[in-house]
Amino acid sequence: MIILEPSIFSFLNELKSNNNRDWFNANKKIYKEVDLKIKSFGLQLSNELNKHDIIESHKVFRIYRDVRFSKNKTPYKTNFGISFKRKKPDLRGGYYFHLDPDKSFIAAGFWNPNKEDLNRLRQEFVVDADEFKTIIKSKSINSVWGDIRGDRLKSAPRGFSRNEKNIDLIQMKQYIFIKELKSKDLFSDGLHTQISNNFITIRPFFNYMSEILTTDLNGVSII
């Protein structure tokens, strides 16, 4: 069993105070040990999720920042992130685990849906959003995750009226649930199980979204 250790936060805190290549290269051995631990935990969590879902792939994000078009030229991230993609085309949505000394959290949903998927969801919300609203406001989801979040347009998207009944949903560009993790739980031997159990509660949301995104407005499969 892979258990995360406080030394991961020690490394990230030191990196935050010394975010430069000289310090990083001098501590490359420590980074590789931490990176291996994160990757091993990611695999363990992926295996746990596969007990109740089908994970197509998971990815540990690189610590190196792309600074080409950023005003912030610090070369390294001071957190670790792992994403988990569900098996397409029939299973939609994804999971995410974020490890940061300042704020660690898990998330589930749709971070960057493509134009076609967004349009399909918006079409559905024009016709009927009652089931969607019931799901995202359900006690089983809200008691764990709170309200749905995500960036939204300031006005109606092209092709949709601003007077639509469900314009608040139609304006959304992301559909995300986020749950902050307590520091005391991060280094326990049951963390991967705790995260997996939290993700199970989001399944009605994923089931609904997957059904909409794999059918047309008449309910006919498009996959």
C-alpha cells in the first residue's frame, strides 16, 4: 500500500521558497523520490477507482511550468496533480486529485468540454433541465461536494436566447464539483479509499451527462 508522507509537503514548501533551477537541480534526488511516490499513489488510486468505474488512463502532471506566454517566470509548480479519464466514448467526465500544502482537494466533472459537447448540453437544457437540477441538488451529492461550479459566459452563447428559462445552466462552460481535503487525512493509509468513496457519490451526475453526450435530442445513440 502506498501512503503519502509529510515529506512531500516539506519538499513543496522548500520549492516555493526556492523556485529556481539551481535549487531544484541540487535537490533533484529528493524530487525524484517524491515524484515516484506520487506516481505510485496515482496508480493505486486508479486501481481503486477501477473497482467501480472504468478508467481509461491517468496522468501525473509535470512539475515543470510552461513559462513561454506567462508573466510568472518561476520554472516549477509547487503542487502535484493527477487526472483520471473515464473510458470513452460511452463514459464521460473525469476525476482529479490535487496535492498542495496550502489547499489540497479532489474534483470531478468536465473541466474543458469541447464545443460539440457544450452545444449538446445546452440544447438539452433548452428542452428540459429538471432531471439535471434534481441530480446536482440531491442530498447525496451536495452533502459531499456542495454546489456545482465552473466558469460561465457573461451573456447567452451564440444561437441561444438570453431569455431561456435555464439560461444560468446554458451559460456554463464547465461543470465541476470540488471537495477540499483535510490535512490530517492526506497522510493516512485510507486516503485512496476515502477519495474513491467520495467519487462514487458523483456517479448519478456522470450517468446523466454520459447519456446526454452519447445521444441526440431524440434519445438516439450517436456512438
